[in-house]
Amino acid sequence: MARQHRGGRRPSRQRAVLAALLLRTGRVVTAAELIDGVWGDEPPMSAPRTLRGYIAQLRELLAPDVFVSHEFEGYRLRNPTGDPVELDLDLTTVEQLESEASRARQAGDLTAERDHLADALSHFSGEPLAGVPGPFAEGQRAQFMEWRLNLQERLFAVELERGRHTDVLEELGVLSADHPLRERLRALLMLALHHSGQSAEALAVYDEIRRMLNEDLGIDPGPELVAAHRFVLGQGDTPRFSAPPAQQSGPTPRTLLAWRETKGWHFTVLGPVRAQHDGRKRGVGSPQQRAVLAALLLYEGRSVTAAELIDGLWGAEPPDAAHAAIRTYASRLRKALQDFPTSDTEGYAIRLKPHELDLTVARELAEEARAAEAVDNLPHAIALLGRALDMWDGEPLAGVPGPYAAAQRIRLQEWRLELLEQRLSLELEVGRHAEAVPELIALTAEHPLRERLCELLMLALYRSGRQAEALAVYAHFRLLLADELGVDPGPDLAELQQRILQADERLAGPIHAATAAVPPPTTLGPGDMAEAGTSPGSGQDRRRPWRFRMSDDISGTPTVAGNLLYVTSFEVHALDVATGRRQFKTRNVAWAMAVADGRIHASDGPTLYALDAEDGAERWRLSTDGWVYSLKVDRGTVVTGTRGGGVQAWEAANGELLWEMQGLQTDFETPESGPAVHDGTVYVRADARLRALEARTGAERWSYPVGDAASCGGVPLRLLAAPDGVVYVSAGTRVLALDIARGDVRWRFEAPAVFLCAPAYAPGPAVTGGGIYIADCLGTVYAIDAANGRDRWRIATEARQSIEPVLVADGSVHLGSGTALYTLDAVTGTPKWRFRAGGEVIGSPVVADGRVHFGSADSCLYTVDAAGGQLRWKLATGGEITGSPVAAGGVVYACSKDRCVYALDAAKGTAQSPPARRQVAGTGSPDGLRGTR
């Protein structure tokens, strides 16, 4: 790792180029990656020319055994025959020796384990990648140094087991002095001193480290040091230290290799843009031609106009012959790819099967991982995320020119980092803390300002018994932010530091964000929140926050009607909005519930019933012929969907059956996907058609062919009946505008990815923000002109699985995508701000009085400023927020999986919270957002 190559010592940056090629042997390394890895974010203008010079010198240096090949995408090390080169790297040798040591340990052969570890350490000669500059080398060097320390600690532990106590004393003393916060080295030194008859010196080591930790960091020694101290005092057994995890130089992209070896077409954008058929590569031409191919692939089957391709390839200054060039590129691609792409009146398109594009495969794996995580199958989720990450083959869209490719490259790189963070977070959830540390050290060195990575590294170190090092990471990150940006760490990171300082026992398990504005529910003070049912007292604010704890799990979004709040928790519970006192609850289970016209309409499955909304008195009750999975109320009509394809309409006042119909779709029988009703019309899907029925009689008004579930992308229809006389329908990748009265199609819009949510409508002309707004599953937000169906702008956020529509309010578009809340200008699409929560955004945000309230999977309810995205307050509950929050009368109501209902002052979170306890505006985590129009 500090080995000299023939030809003498090379310039430091040339050695950085060689290191990047060696450590990425077997794949193409783009010029952009090399420049970024050597010079960082601010390379000189001469960097490309200098890089070409370094490559030329390296070709001469490495010939004839190794050849540095130049491909369209970048550079790759090959042997003279053109095959990937197999190099005798010291890195590989050390990995093999470490594996041999592990096998010796399993066999109980301490001598062999010791010999293999010593041999592995002998390959470290000085500092790894000594003198090699650049961010890439810095990250790899940090990882290698951590690896060496792990090997040294393991060797010391083996020597102590073998009784060689005095032999390791000197080296242990030197290393402990060099790494004063590394507690395991101090613990090993204490044991070596004690077994060498120097117990007093061992206790002095403990006193010194304890004093240093107390004075410098405000913490006590960790468990390994405490165990060593107790042993020296004769109060405990001999400490046993777990072996550090084996180092891996990098994952082998097995998923990518296996995918490429399957029959049929395979296209890649998560690396160099390539096409191959039955294992044979197809030429895709010049960089500009590959840019056209990349754009068509990323649109995933949607037609791309020549104007869009020209804009994406050349931007604002296209050449005079741009249209002719696009036609030429398309013709050449069609010849090389056997009739790909197709063309029509709308433009060009490449329509593939889902498994034929690496991006689609990676996305499906990530979605499967999310589903596995949802059912607590974390090992399977980790494996799936690893397979998704294996689909990357270097820099996305490597070597592809143009502004469109540049924007997409940023998006795909950000997505990869988010997947990495998700995988590493799950690694910590299943207890693989020590295994995650080396990778996190390298990633934080490569991305020093990425707060989530810093948070994960701190947590991994703390759970590995390295609390002092975890706090040192925070101190370094805080200084870096102050120097680089002039800001402090975000509230989640600052809170984690405080919890480490306090040795919070909850950190031994999954990380939970705590409140920045009010204490957690389990530690509420008497001045912060009243338990529901207690009297607020004379003269006190009726808005005093309260919580009500249910005996069963809560589901869905609460409903506010008059002075009561209705919540479904096995039964329907009616709570007083002012005090939280329960006024009544239903005697039956309620799997579906709606409140309208002074009545609660609910169903326990086979029974439908109605209660008085004020006192809970039963109005009527009846048995249905099927299990009710969906219940809606509109203009005196109750509409239910029953399993097996049934729909019924009932008189809301007395439960009289008005009509029923069978034969509806059975693919999606969920409360959100059942029959929709609006303004006297019921909308259902049957026989691949959307049918509009008269709500009181069931007579068909019109029908429109929308296609079956497969043709709609395997997702249910979502629709919005708007006040402009149009029903807007999302059907897979399409948005349809249908005349409410006649069912005539006014326009249709096609997107590259499926829509999971219904469209949102804003009244008025487009110049004032009116129109249709919708987000697809990739997180791309579209603003569509309601008059003609043309998209006015589109902005990429991040992958979005929510079925909630985007929210349009006060000239802004708000949506939760992944773990962030995004706010865009409704007229121009310009990103206003992004607020990063500690978990995936749950449900739909609600906007009221200049504030945005939303829940997150990190068990927190957030309130941020609608204009600037600054955190106003947040409440940490004991469980994930369910459904969406509701704002009414200056109060925010929310339900949590901790079985509690919360009522909070919308402005302050708690009525009595002192200002010092509120989060200062601007110290949350709103940040910039790159969008593409």
C-alpha cells in the first residue's frame, strides 16, 4: 500500500491517478471521476490536459504488462490482449491473509492466527497511499488506516491469549499514545501491564484515560475499559474482545454481472451508457449519440421530442444543424440496436421491458428492500439494497455530454448515496456496527459535509464501544461546518451528541430522533402537555396541548368535525378537541369510517352502521353481502366497495339500499383504491374502463377505456374531480383529462414513470400557478397546463412511494419525497427549499397560517416555516406518525403508532414552552435543491 513502482517516484497527482485505476481495476474510470478524485470540487482549467499527460506517462510506465486503455467513457487497466488485468496487489494479499487468520481462529490455532496477522501487517509500509493527494485517496487512506488498527488490535489480543504480555508492551504504549481516544488499545495495554506484574501502572492508565475523557469530553470510560479495570482490581473475569470485521476492498458487482449474462437486451445508465444483446456489446457511437440514447432510456418509454433532445444535448446554444444531427443519431442507433428507437408524431422513444434497463432493475430491488424493511425482514432488505447498489458501474452516464445528462448524473449519484445510507442504517439496526465503521470512515472522508453519514459513523462507533471517537467525529464535523459554511450541525446530529454524552441507553438499539421543541411523551413536564381527560383549570388556554392514549393501535388520519375529533383505534373514538376527553366510542370495530352530515358512517366488514356524531347514538345498522373495504359519503349517499368486485350505494339517512353492482376490478381492494364519489357521481373501474355512475340510481353516465391493471403499470387508478368540470385521472404513466359530464377525453399526458398518487388541481391560469400538479414514483414533479395537457415544468426530487397527492397552497407546491419535504414555486417550478427529516415523510403535509406540518417515520411530527423551510418545532412521539396531521383552529392533531393522539399548539408545539427550547429558525435542515426544468 506504499509500494514503489518501477520508474522511480512519480508526481503526486499522477500517483493519485494510478491509485484510482488500481483500486477500481476491472471497470472504466471516467475522466470526470479522476479529476474529481485528484483535484476535488475546484479543479484547475488545465486539469483535463494534465490528466491526459499523466495517462500517457502511465502507459509508458506500465507497458508492456499493463495497458491503460482509453474508451469513450474513460480509462481502464487491461492486459495486452484487451482482457481485464489481474494485478498482484498488496491489498489483495492482506485480505487473503486476514481470511486465513480467521480460519485459524475457528480451528483454535492461535499460533497460525498470529503468524497470518503479523504477515498481513508487514505489507503496511508507512502510511497507506503515502503522499497521494485528492478526496478519493483521502477516503481510501482513512479506511486503510482503520483496517491496519483493527489488525493490530487483533494481533495484540492474540498475543495476550498466547501469554506474550511483555512482548507487546512497547508497541501498545506507542499506539495508545498515538491514538489517545481509542479505548480498546488502552484496555489491551492495561491487560498487558497487569499480566506483566505491573498492576499499579495498569490502574494508572485507567485513571489517565478516565480523567481525559471526563475533562475533555464529559463522559466516562466505555464498557471495554471498565471491564479491564474491574479485572485488574480482581472484581471481574478476563475481558474478551470480539475480533474486528474482515476488510473488503469493495463489493464484487455480482448482480450486475449476472444480469448482463442473461439473454436478451440490456441497457445501462448507472455507469457508462451501453447496449448489449445476448451478451454481445452493440456500438452506440459518439458521445453525442450516447447522450441521445441516454435521454431516451431515462424517459423510460415516453416519447421525447427533437426539441427536448436538442435542449438536453446542447442547451441554450444548439448548432445550426441540430435537427439534422438528431435525425442522424436516431438513424444510427436504430441501425445498431435493431429498430430501437421507434419514432412517431410526438418524437422518439425506446420502450423496454422492466428487466432490460439497469436503472429499472435497481429501482425494483430498492422497492423490494423497502417492502422487506416494512415487515422487519432487515437482513433481506440489506441484501436487496446491496444488490441494487451492485448495479452501479462507476459514475452514472459516464462521459455523456450535455446539460440533461449532467442533471441526471447528479440525481443518480445522490440516489446511490441515499441507498448507501439506507443500507448502512439497516446494518446498524441488525447490530453490524463494527462492520460498518471502515466503510463509513471512507465515505465521510469522501463526502465530509454529508451530515447523515457523520450521524451513522457516530452511532456505529458508539455502539462499537468507541464513544470517545464518536464524539471526536462530531467535534471535527462541527468545526468543518463552521469553517466551510459558517453554520452549526443540524438538530438531529446535535441531539445524538448529547445522547452519547448522557450515555442514553436507547442508543443501544435503533436510533430515534427526539424533540427539538418539546420533551418526548414519556418525559413530559407538568407545564408542557396535559394528559387527556384532566381539567385545564379556570382561565387557562383551551388550546393547551394534550394527548390521549388508546388501548389499541391507531390507524389512518383523524377527522375534526365541530368540537369533536374522531379517531379509529379498533373502534371509533370521539374526543373533545379542547381537553382530549373521550366523549364516546363505538361498540363495534370500525375498519372503515367517514363523518358527514352529523353522522358517523362505519363498517366492521360484514356490517354497515351509522351513529349520531354528537353522542354516538345508533341511527341504523344492516348486514352487507360482502366484506366492506372502502366507504365514502357524498351528498346523502354512502358508497361502499366490497371484496369480490362489488359496489353499493345506500341512503345515508336510513341505510336503504339504493343500488348495487358486481364485476368491478378486484386487483386493488384497498380503502384508497375503492369506488370514488364526488358531486353525485360514483367512479369505478370495470372491464378495463372507467365508468361514471349516477350516485342515486347507479345509471351509467359514460365510460372511458383506461385499460387493465397491467396496461396501467400495475398500479390503481387515482382520480380528482375538479371544479373546472374535468375529472383528472392518473392511470399508470398517464394523466387523462376527461369531461365530467360526457367522459370525452380533452387531453392525455404521458410520463416516463408510473404515478402512485392522484393529480392535484389549482384554480386559475397557468401564469398565476393554476393547473394540474402530480409526482411520479421517481419523485419527478410535473406542472401540467389544465387547458392543453402540456407540462409547463418538471422538477426531479427523489424516489417517492406515497399515494398522497402533492399539496398546492399559496403559490407553492409541497410534497414529501423519501425523507425530505420539498417546496417548489407553482408558477416556475423553481425549488424554494427542502427540509430533510430523520425518516421517510408519512402521509400528506398540511399547510395553515404560514406553516407546514407533516409526520415522519422517525416518530416525529415536524412544523416548518412555509416560506423558508426553517424548523419551528418538532415533537418526538413514541412511534411512527399514522396517516396525515390535521390543522384546525390553530391546533395540530396527529396520531402515532405509540397509540397516542396528540393535540398541539400549531405555532409553538406546546403552549408553555419557553422560547429557548424552540428550535431557532434556520438551524433545522432545509437545504438547496437541484431541479431540472
